Amino acid sequence: MQRHTQAIWNDDDSEGYEPLLSERNLETVEVDDTDLPDHLTRDSLKLPELSEPELARHYTRLSQMNYGIDSGPYPLGSCTMKYNPKFTEDIASLPSAAVHPDRDEASVQGTLQIYHELQDYLARIGGMDAVTLQPPAGAAGEFAGILIAQAYHEDNGEGEQRSEVIVPTSAHGTNFASAALAGYDVVELPEDDDGRVDLEALSAAAGDSTAALMLTNPNTLGLFERNIEEIATIVHDAGGLMYYDGANLNALLGRARPGDMGFDIMHYNVHKTFATPHGGGGPGAGPVGVSEQLESFLPNPQVRERDGEYELFEPERSIGKVHGAMGNWLVLLKAHAYISRLGGDGLRDASAKAVLNANYLASQIDLKIPFEPFHHEFVASAGDRDAADFAKRMLDYGVHPPTTKWPENVPEALMTEPTEAESKTSLDQLAEAFGAVAADEPSALEDAPKATSAKRIDQTSAAREPQLSWHQLESR
Amino acid sequence: MNGNTTLTTRETTDEKQTGTPFAPQTDEDVAAMLEAIGVSDVDELFDIPDAVRFDESFDIDAGSEQTVVRELTETLERNDAPIEFLGRGHYAHHVPSLVDHISLRSEFITSYTQYQPEITQGFLQVLFEYQSLLVELTGLEIANCSMYDAATALGEAATLADRVRETTGDRILVPDYIRAERRDVLENYVAGADLVVEELPADDGVTTPEILEEAIDDDVVMTYLESPTTDGVLEEHLEEIGEIVSAHDGMFCLGTDPVALALLRSPADVGVDVVVGDASVLGMGPSYGMGLGLFACREAYLRQVPGRLVGASRDDDGNRAFTLTLQTREQHIRRERATSNICTNQAWVALRAAIHAASLGPSGLVSLAKRCHRLAEQTASRLEEIEGVSAPVRDRHHFREFRARVDDANAVATAIEANGFAIHVVDEETVQICVSDRNEHRIDELVDAFTEVVN
């Protein structure tokens, strides 16, 4: 089996793997010789002092103990870890893209043009009437979207009354947290036995206090909500708005659009659907699209075009701001480059291949997949194995494992999303890893991983006695 | 679309491509995969009701790599390229080449959040080193591995203050010099908790204990100040202010940045409970406001901290190893009771900031910070010598930037711009100028331009 092997930089004399910078050389520098009063300045600063060659080697070693998309398959369900085209980095590195946020509009016409074009591209892709690019991540997009719903209801004199947001049990955790941050009570909506929204439960939950329903489609099981029209009717009849969580948009590009399904608000995860690198946790970007009736509530500012010139403006009833500037500009620029590279047909093809890959991989795996027909991702059950152990053992076979133990309507869930970027060979390798782990002795799973740069890490003591800096490591 | 989808051309022409170039399946692969699945066409795999199917085109053209690079480069060339003397909360310094070369290593940039720590030790260790850097600079025990930017970090600090406070209260105090954008973001973050934001007036750019005493009572959940302020002024009474805030059981939050902190007294020393700010002053050039939310706080708030934390632990071999920890605070586990809704953060920017800080080392950081202070004061003095210019407007200590008074700020800024420089217009009679290692070599010309323009 072809497998990714990580470097292990383990020095017998050192405490761990690659030493911390602080363990190499900490120096204390006196802070004197300033004309500032003493009570304003510090006495000294103690930080690592190392030469560039030493640092280059330190970080290179650390990179060799890290797994990225270019290392091997990365089928994390709901995360859409697709290949990140390199040319987008070159564009984001152009000196002409490096502008200060307070630059006069007239002097950043190129940047504003790119914002305007991307607003337009995303509106077409989502079937929305207007798009803001300001939210710096998906969760920030959810928050912005819910604030827009709130502002809309307030504008209708129903702000107080509509105090609830309905969220399906299997939704992303951010949906619940974003609604709560905006001050809403979250009403949890159970799924029916088919893994989809339970229409009766929705009818019972939706009413005069409903502000919005937040829904992912396909949902986290990869299933398309077939009753989406009825769902939208129930929510709209109750006076609520439909919010689309764009985490799974990679399943639908060019085949269905949230705007056509009755959604009023949606966010896009550009680090998922539009291939911008996730950067080990971020930065992402979470643009938000809205239907025409909500356009005037969008965050401040928006970009518009007049006779080939671009300008900023504040929407009439704007919710204000969700980011200190214009969001994650360099990420948005990469998303624009990706969309421009693929075009409409390429995006549609990306979805086709993503769904093909998920279905092919599933066909090659001998684990129960309780819910079908899935699209870009499927949720397999590890059965009598612990899904977290199953994942750790997959690491030994040189691949990144799926998302585990979620959603909870599949026991010991392995939520798997290979994306369009995996070749058939690579999918076969993944299937082989699934199969090998399923056939392994239970002890092999419990002891895993063995072939990684670090072995199984003790999470319990990490949380019980947190050591969050080299200062705490030294003192404890 | 089925087995006849062809791989795109990888030529450097504009020849029409028919699919994504970033999916490796050949036509033969597709046919074999469809057969294994048991369908004849990819369309059969989509369970979408006809009523909501989209049968049209997005009408977005595809382009070869060369075409897209050329077109976007041309579009970006519509941006003017003045020497920026701009700051007001968004700063940049020279970023060492090492930062780009290391951070663009694909093991780093193409990785996801470290949910499998055994194969992501490298990134985790860098984030641990980033947290440690902030602990050293702030004097506070806990630093998370990033929020989005200074504004959202401030919003998170306010919701933290509301959660940890034992007595009820509903007011947040912020200085009148705060950027409007930051205040707007803060208002959105606290609206759900029914908190109101009120402004504290400053005395010639600085907050005095008297001003705070006037405004504060036990209703104040959090008091926020900045140093350096948006005007480039260093606050002078933080210790007394910390005592007043503490006497009213409030949280004291300070906005600052890691370069300024290399020079300034540690926030923990003057009674600050939470430090926020934009840490992308290290690691990023000007990025149209794409930031790195710095968030550090006292250990007492550990279980209530928003965002991800990296901790040290042991692995099965007994070696030290790193992992995301205290995840029960986070949205994927705690859902609506999470300490924040944040998931994706700015980790890669944090990695860049950590590499930048390590490249400078303590001596480089301190010397950069001293330079930011010295350049601001020196440049202000030089402008003061020009007839018709008064600088700095505030009779205070400055860091990186200062305000200057002129007769007609817009006219001056426009004329300065014609000389190839960008400066801030604050109001009709005030401009603001930010100096640093990035534009230091052009300060003489800026002063000349001022002389010419004002006369």
C-alpha cells in the first residue's frame, strides 16, 4: 500500500520531538535607552534568539511532521479538503494586492473590481440576489446571516416576538452557537428515520416565534432534503426565514441552487467549495448571499459599480459590521482565481466528480452506511469498533481519517468526504485502509497510531492539567 | 455529465476547457467507477427533485492558468501604488522572506485544523510557540491560537466579560478614539447579550482616571482602552485605570499589538485582564484589513476562553507532544452553550506571525518597537518645523503614528497623493501619518512634499 510516512525528529536528549524554540536559546533583552517614562515601558523581554538557518531547519522539520492535502488523501467529512491550486498563491502574493484598508476607493479600483466580480459570481452560483464578502469564516457568515434575519424581523416589528432559531440535531455545531451569539433560543429539530428533516416536527416547531430555520443541504449525512419545497413553505408560512449553511455546497454546484430551493440567506465556505487552503485552521472566508428583500440589511460596506468605476456604499438598513475591515481579502482573491479558472462548467464538473468519488469509495468499503442516497459525503459506521480508535488506526495506513463520531444518528460515525481531488488509485488506497482497519485486531486499534511522528496523545491529562505555553511547561 | 467528461487541457492557451483541471479521474476511471457503483451516468447519483434542479449555466467562463493569472494581475494593476503612510489600527512591517518560504510549504498551508494531532505535530508546535510568544508579551497566562481580527477579538472579550462576571451589569465602556468599525463589530457581538456600548471621552488623546471615575459604576461589565491608540498615542494611566475597573468588579481589556508590546510595560503588570488586538502586524504585509485576532487573558478565565487552545501532553512513547485541548468549550461539542461560535480561525496567519517574531528575536523585536516610537516622534518634529503644519496634535507619547494639523486636510492629502504618498484624513483640519520600517526610506520625501504642498 502506498502510504505517507512522516518524519520523526526525535533527539534522545530532548524532552519531546523537535525541541521548542525556547529550549534552543532563550535570551533576555533589556529595554532601556528610550525617551519614554519608565512606568510606560517594560524592563526586559525574554524570547528565543536563533539565526535564520537554525529557524529554517526548525520549521522545515516541523512541516515534515504535518499532514496536508499534498501529503495524501484527506477525506474529512463536512470539511471539503480539496486540492488547493498553487497559482492562486502567486496571485495573492502580488505586491499590487498588498493594500491598506483605509486606501481611498479611487486608488484601489482593482481590489474593488475583484470584490464586485466575486460578489456577482457567488450570487449566480447560489441563486442569490446580493452577496457580502465581509464575514471572515463560515461561522462568521452564519452570525452575519442570522443578524440579517434579526434585522429583517425587527424592521417588520417582529423583533421581540421572533426569538427562536430552529436547527436540526445533525447540523454543524456552529449553527447552534451562531444563533445563540445573536441572542436566539435554539430549537432543536429531530430528523426522521430517513435522516432528513421531520416535516411534522418542523410544523410543530415553526410558528410566531420562529426567526429562521438553519439547514444544510445535502445534510451532514450527505442526503438531499427532498422535501425542501415543503420545508420552505412551512417556515415561510410561519413568517420565518430560510438559512442555508453552505458547508456542503460542493455537492450541488451547477445542479441546484439554494436560492431556487427557497432559501433567503446562505453562506459560502470558500475554503471548502472554492479550494482556498485551510491553512491549518484558517483563514477562511464566509461570504453571505441574500434574496432581494434582504439586500438592504447587508453588512457595511458593499461594493457597487458605476460606469466601470467601483465604489463602497452602506446598505440602507445595514446590520453594521462583522469584521473590522473587508474580511479576508487575500482568501477572497484566491477564491476568485479558482472560480475564474474553472468557470461554470468546471464547477459543475467538480461537483460531479466529488459525488462520483464519494459513491465509488463507499462502494469499495465493507462498512454499513445506513443512510442513502448520499452525495459528496457518506457516513459509515465503525460498527462495534470505536470510531475514534478506527481513525487513529487509519493513520497507520498512511491516510488522513474521516471525521468521527458525528453526526450522532449513525453509531460510531465515520463521516467521509473524499472530494473530487482524489484519483481512483487514491480512493482505492483509502478503501484499502478502511478494510485493513476493519480487519485488524481490536488491540491494534486501541494502540494506534504507531507509524506517525507522535504516538497516541493523552487528551485527558492535556485537559486536566493544561500546559498552554512554554512558561507553563517550565513551571510545572 | 458522465464518462465523456474530458480532462481539461493544461495548455497555456485560452482553449475552452470542459471540466475542472483539479480532478484526476480519466474517462476510463470514470467508466470503471460508475460500473462499480452500479449506475450508468453520474446524473443518477444526484437525488434532487426536478422542481429545484438548476438546468441553466452560471455564465462564468473558464480560463487557463496563464489567462487567469494575467487577467487578475491586470485587474490588480488598476490599484495605485503609493507609498503608504497609513495605520490607524492596521499596521505592517517588513516581512522576512523566511516567512513566505516556510508558511507556503504545503504541509502547513494545505492542512486542516489539527483534529488528528498525531500527524499534525508540526503545526501544533508552531501554534504553541505562538501562544507562548503572546504570553511573554502580554504577561497573561493564557493566549489562544487566534480570532479573526482585532475587532472580533474585542467582541469576544466582551462576551467573555459578561459570562465570567458574577454580578449583573449591562454597560461596556470604550474610548472615543476607537475605530468606528471596531465599535460596530463590538455592538453586534454584544447585542445578543443585551449589553450597551458607551464611549469614554479622552483628554488630549489619553484616558485619565478622572474620566473613567466619572463614567464607571458597578453596571460596567468591561472597560476597553487601546495603547497605542488609533491616533498613535500611548495611554499613560493604565495602572490607575486598572485599579478603578477592578474596584467595580469589571474586566479591563486592552487593545494593542505584539510589536508595541515589545517596548511597553506588560499589560498584566498594569492590571489588564484581557489583551486583544491585531497580531498580523507580524507576518503579513498590508492585506486590506485581513487580520489576526490576538486574544490573551488571565488563567482564571481558562474554562471560558473563546477559540482554540494548543496544549502540551504526552504520547504513548512518553514523549512530549501537542494537541488541541479544552475542546469542550467549543461549538462542535458544546453547541449553543459554547464559549464562542468560532471554528475556522486565522491559524496560518498565526504561524506567519510566529515565524516573523522568531526571525526578529527579542533584540529585533525591541529594536523595531523602539524605531516605531522614535520615527513617529522625529517625523512629527520635522513636520512641526514647516510653516502651516502643527504636529503632533496631541502633546503625548507616540508610537508609529501621529496627527498633524493643517489648514485644509483634504487638499493637503490630495496634493501629497499626487507625490505618490497616501496619508489619512481624519477631519477637515487633521491628517494622520504612520511611519515604520516599511516607509522610513521615503520620510525625507514625504517631509519635502508637505513643505511644498502646504506652502
